[in-house]
Amino acid sequence: MNTKSLFLFLFATLIILTGCKNKTNKEGTNPDKISSDSVVTEQKANSPEQILEKKQIPVLCYHRITDASKGDYTVSIETFNEHVKTLADSGYHSILPDQLYDYLVFNKSLPDKPFMITFDDSRIEHHDIAAPVLEKAGFRGVFFIMTITYNKKNYMTTDQIAGLSKAGHTIGLHSWDHTMATKYLTNEDWQKEVAEPKKKLEGIIGKPVNYWAYPNGVSNAKAAAGLKDYFKISFILSTKRDSINPLQTVRRIIVPDISGNALLKSMRRTF
């Protein structure tokens, strides 16, 4: 065999060996050569029973924050400031619904002393008073929007809602006009109160709306089953949770005009 023939033989052999090596890696018969990035492990979600057994996280619910009126659902501006300061000074850390979902479903860890702070009904003081106080303390909140109120007097504008989302707060849905979910009897009801407002709100903030607060905090098994098709978590008030759809009946407490220390006692007692 002359020099030219020998060179051609060695070159052809190298090509064959390289092709075999690549084929081995591609077909997965050589696990030592597989990148760890190609291995995907699917995490198993907790069952409804396991979710119900998880320690509940305090979820606070505010409505009116004003000095102009009084009522069961109203706290003064001074009281709200005291609540936030007490929580911050006591080492509490605000969490958002995505974190709560991962904790309940996939056992993800939460910061020490976690709590969630939420606001119902889209009131203007949620944007003008509550959000700045929270942000100063390093907290973020969840603002549940009743979409019939867009751009109306004493309620948030669509730009303000979008601004809260951009500032790191979570925007959720509180129905179109506050009709209780237990009264959604037809597909038209669900479209009017849930599907259409959800889509419009998502268009305003430019991201999915995955969380719901029941009007009046009222739910039943049928409502919880229906909302599961739209939301990752739905929030009730301090009533019994649904054993089949516990994620659609996560408890909150309405915060009255009480001292900061009284609020802490209520949180520990209730959750």
C-alpha cells in the first residue's frame, strides 16, 4: 500500500469511528456522555389531603383605608401604618400567591414568619396609601380588582392597576360586579363575572391573572370546582375549606381597626 492509499484508509477509519461515537451519544447508550441539562425530573404535586395538612399561612384582607368614614371593613390610615410597622418590626416577611402556591403544592420553602396582605374592591386608597406604605417596609401585596370600577371616582384607574403590577405587587380578580360566586348558575354568568373580566384584566397588566378573591368571601363546592378551571388559588374568608378543591378555598381574615399587637394575636390565633 503506497503512502496515498494509507492516508485515505486512515482518514476513512477516523470518519467511521467519529460517526459511531456521535451515534452512541445521540441514542443515549452512553450515559456518561449525556449532559445533566437533558435530564428533566417532573415534581409530583401534593394531593388535596396533603394540601389541607399543610400549615396555613396568615392572609390578611383589607377593604377601606381612610379617615373619612368608619365601619367594620374600615381601618384608619394611622392604624394601617401601625399594622405594617408592627409586622416589619416583628420579623414578618410578605409573600405573594405564587410563593404560596409552590409551598402548598410542591412543598417549596417560605421565608421566616410569612404572611400575605391583600386588598379587595379596587379602592383608590389601595394605590395612594397602602402600596407606598408596603413598599417602604419592603413588602408587596395582592390587589383584587372588581373590574366594573375601572376609572370610576374613588376607584383605581387602569393605569394605576398596571403600575401596581409593574412595582412587583400581584393583581387578582374579584369578579366583575361583586356578585357572589355561589350565584353563577349558567355559562353566561361565568363569562360575565369571571372569564371576560379575567381576560380584560390580563390585557391591562400584560400578564396572567391566576388568583381570585370570592365576593363576600362566600364559596361552595360548585363554585370552587368551577374556579379551578380559571385560577391557581381562590381566597375565601374564615369559613370551612373544601376538601376536594382546597386550593380554591384558602382562608383569609378581615382586618378590623385594632392595634398592631392585637393583629399579631389574631393572626396567631386564627392560623
